[in-house]
Amino acid sequence: MTAASERGLLLHNAPSLTNEAKYNGPVRIKWINDLMDDHGNYLPHLLPVDQTLHWANPPGGTAGRDRRPTFPSTPGSYTGPIPIVTHVHGAVGVGDESDGYAEAWYLPAAGNIPAGYATEGTWYNFFAGKAASKFDVTWGHGFATFQYPNLGRASADWYHDHTLGMTRLNVYAGPAGFYIIRGGPAGDDAVLDSRTGTTAVLPGPAPKENDKYPPNKRITKSRSPFRTARSTGMARSSIRTRVSSLTRSPGRIFRTATSRRSGIRSSSAT
């Protein structure tokens, strides 16, 4: 696993990369599907992908994507490029263009995508148009840019993949982590332990640049099908994320890291 910056984290575990945001401080994240090897070729999924379900179905092309395909006999597992789209679970006030719609997935911008494959889901271009109109951002091959207003109270939300028919596999492979909101009208004290009613403690602080992996921990290698992007992925865990804050305030910290094995690159702002 590697980091997005030269001073980034040395290793990432599960849960995946943590994003932190302040209440009512909009954050824009570029989620990049970076599930490619060092030669720019796509990586297959870490886990067996059942092609007989109602799923993203990139091999179906634009006419057969996001459907349940038919086969004359039972096919083997899908070993093609991995579709991803990210949803922040619990996000308040987020627009539908930034909500990670299951049929707005996209493949990595790999150089060996098979001819005839659909590279985006049915609703990708529709939401790309809405994002361009609302936020003046442009989506492109292998990425989408989402904006989060962060209007919810202090909470430990989480992000995860949301691809049609593949959520269970993609989440299991690595791209699922905290999206923490701090502050709000009642501050962090609004977070209560549901069992006792007493004040709870949010996880954190999130790892930041220059953090070292604890020397007393044993390092094990794993293979996840995503890589992470610039503000926030799967074959290795390979989503890259690029995050930017839309407000400027003293002391704001940007945290960016990449997990090549999980397929997501992620950045966060606090």
C-alpha cells in the first residue's frame, strides 16, 4: 500500500481511510476508480463476481448494462474491470448527483477495457450534467466529483461502495470507512451512547500525514480490489480520492492518502 503524498500514511487497514469534516462546512471529493496496475491495465476483482445477477454488467455494453444478463449455460466468474461508485451513508442534505446512485458507476480509465464494454452506468451522464450545472465540475473517465454540505449533527457516518449488484463484494474488498462530522449546534456532545444515554466519543482523530505505523504491530499484506483517490476504492483496494474544502478557515487541515490495494485514493478536510 502506498500513500498519495510523499508524507502520507505508510499503511491502511480496515475500516479504510477516514474522512473528517466540520458541521456546515461543504467538502468536495473527487472519487477516482484507480483499480489498475502499474502499466495502466485494469485489475480483476479480489472476489468471485456472479454474472448471473441483476448487476452493473459492463460486458453488456450500453444496451445491456445495469440488467440481469442471460446465458445459454452457467458462466464463470466475471474477471473484467471493476465498476465503483461511492455513497456516504448518513449524509444530510446531499444532492442526488453526489449520493452514489447504484447505476451511476464507472470503470477505471484503463488502457485495456474490452471493446463493447460499457464504461459508465446508465445514470452516470445524467448526474454528471447535474454536477456540472450545480458546482461547475466536470466528470471524466474513471472518476466522479461529489459535494457534501455536511449539514448533519456530529456523527460517525461512513462511506461505502454502492455499485449495482456488487456492493457486498466491493465493501468486503476494502472501500468502506468513516466519514466523521464534528461540531454542529450541540457540538460533539450530541453523540450519545444508545445503551446508556450518556455522552459518547467520536472515533479519531483521523490519521494524518507523517503518522507512522505502530512499531509494535505486525504488518500483514492483503489484496483488496480497489485503490483510493484524491478527496476518496477495488482489485487491489484502488479508489483514489481528491478532497477539497469549499470554505476557508484558520487551522483547516487537509489529509490525503492512497491505498493502491483497495482502489481508492482519499483525502479529507477538517
